[in-house]
Amino acid sequence: MPAERRRERGFTLIELIVVVMIIGALAAFGVPQYLRTVETAKANDAASLVNQVGTANKMFALDHSNYYAAGKFTASCGTGTCPATVSATQTNPCVLVWCGYLVGQDWASKPYSYSACNGGASASCVGQAAGNYISGAKRSGGSSPYASWGFTMNLPGTIAAYGGAPSPTY
């Protein structure tokens, strides 16, 4: 009786290497695209929030003798009361939340930091062009090339992206 060749079931080493290389190539192209998609979603959220803050600040100014709130939003914006009077030196943007113009947010956990700039005159708007009165800037520690992304809103309500951020779509 001739010796029969026994066929083993399974994959050869070459087949496994080819499959691993294909998976590696797909991951090399897919992971950066996934990260960009995640960052773009965060950027769209930031642009939308800049729009909300800007609109709230305009409504606040209409109700308070054309005085705009100015300063950087912090975690303490969740607690406080609406002041009885507002002056030109109002430097706490949290009044927008306290007075009911803006829904409270967990500002500290957002990937962007937000400032009400009062026409670019506030110290919280250093580096912003004059006339931009709301800004949303990527917090430090972000990965490149997304670390410098941000948005500004001018008084007429136009939102502009800077630092390579995508144009806002909200």
C-alpha cells in the first residue's frame, strides 16, 4: 500500500503573515482617519457651543444696558446667582448661566476652553483679533495637528475657525 500523504488542517505560515499584513495596512490607514473624525466631531461641538455662548451674550447685553459678560468659563459657573445690577466691568461670564441665558455646562471637562471676550478687550482674549468676542480654543495637551484648533465669533455672529480647524458645520 502506498504511503498516503496526510493533509493537515489549518493555515500555513505564509497565509497568516499575509492576513496580518493586510490587517496592519488597514489599521495604518484607518486609525488616523478615525482620530480625525473624533477631533472633527469635538470641533463641531465647540463651534456650536461658541455660537450658543455668543447668542446668549448678545441677549444678555440687550437686557443689561449693552454690557457684555467677559472672562473665561470655569467649573464654578454651575453655582451662583444672577446679579441685581450689571456694570461695564462685568468680568464673569458665568452670569450667562446664572441669569438663565445659557444652560449650565461642565466647562472643566470640555476639550475646548471658552471665553467671552467683550469685543477683544478682555484679558481672557489675549491673542484674539479685535472684534472677536467669543472664543473656543483647544485645551493644552491636545495631540498635533489638532492642538491649535479653535473658533472665534465676532459681534455680527460670524464664526471663524483658526489653527487648521475645519469650518464649522452645526
